[in-house]
Amino acid sequence: YLFADAQEAFVVETCGAHGWAIEQVPPGTFRNISNGVSIRSQVFAMKAGLKEELAKRGLCDQDAETFDWKVAVSGAGRSGRSAGALELAGRELEGRNFLAALAQDLKERRVQPGDVAGLSRRFMDILRDEDSGICFRDLHGFNSTGSQVSWLPLAAGAAAPPAQHFFTCASDPMLAVYKRFCFPPAAPGSEAPASDHRSLELWRAWREIALRRRTGPPREQLAAIEEEALAAAAEARPASRGMLAEACARELDLL
């Protein structure tokens, strides 16, 4: 699991019914995960007594200077698997390469840190990349549930721009488009009102198209919804409670 806000980020991984370890992602760095154990020796916190339990099972050396979480919980130390077999590979490696390229572009100012639309579009492109294996489509016998891109501003306080979120509300980001959503401010002590964004209806409509092997609408018709969402985010236009519902309704009309 990857937990993040604008100030800090953590990777949390589990083993067994109750075991867990946490890696803190240092500021100014990047991190990705991909359905597998990825924490190595950068363990920020771990369940009390877990290292001793792993040592009892012969999965790690309790007295070793360096503890490698991935080696221990994968059984590599006991099985004699080489360190090379535990290195990044596949879609996890591809994801890291994408992030490294983006970090370099930010460092050299080819992409600006405050460019909401540019950064969000870059991540959308990554999530749509099929050759890397990041985008799971029905063509591969398995598909993602949905895709999300979030931009979290570092500024805080009443004058800070709102966080911007983009959801496909569909399982295939290569077909569906991203739609903007912002959490509306709530009055102190009040509950956020329940809202039907028609996102589930849209998700089911896209799944029916996929399962029936039908063709969706032309891409250029859908693209306008995404481009308008990115432009609105870039201009920090006020968010309305119904904007995601309106975007879902437009996409449903096109289906």
C-alpha cells in the first residue's frame, strides 16, 4: 500500500495475518509499487517482535547489521535465491523508469512543479502505457478496476488551491477519459452530503462494452471532457459539487 499527502508518503507492506513493515519515502524522492513486496532495508517501522519471529523461522539473521524485508518475507534467504532475482523487474521497473524520467524533467525545468495540467497529463500517459504492463486491459485476461491521478498542493490554509483529483470511473483508461473532482469544503461539525456521481453507472456501461466486444465512441469525442477537466484544474476554477456527475453524464451520453 502507498499512503501519501502533500507533506509525506509511506509504503506499507504486510506478511501473514498480522505482520507489517513501513518505509518512509524521503522528501524530494519518488516511489512506486506494483502488486508485490518492494521494501528492502529502508524499514521505518515494523510490528514489534516480527523480526525475531522471522529469525526463528530461519528467514533472516536477527543479529545481521542490515535487515532486508524483501529477502525475509519472500523466503529468499532460506531458499538461496540470488540477490539479482529480487531486483526490480517488469511493470515495477518500468514504473520506476517513468518516475525517474519525470523527476529529471522536473529538475531540468522541462516540466514545472506547479503545472497541474502538465503533470497530471504525464501521469495519465503513464497509466495508459500498455507496452510497459502498467495498463492492464481485458486483452491480457485481467483488467484494472479504475485509474486515478491526484495533484496535492504543498501550500496549506484557506488561501491554498484545492487538491485536484481525476478519475476514469472505468476500468480501461485507454478508452475512458479522466474527469475532475475536488472534495467540497464542509462547514465545521457538518457531514459531507451523500452524492451520486453516476460513476458506478458509467463503470458498468464501459464494462458491458468490453464484455460484449463492442466499440466505444470516437476518442476525439471523449477527449474534450478530459481536456476541459485539465484546463479547469490548471486555472483553479471553483469546484462544484456536481462537476463529476456532469462529466459522467456527458460520457454516458456518448456511449
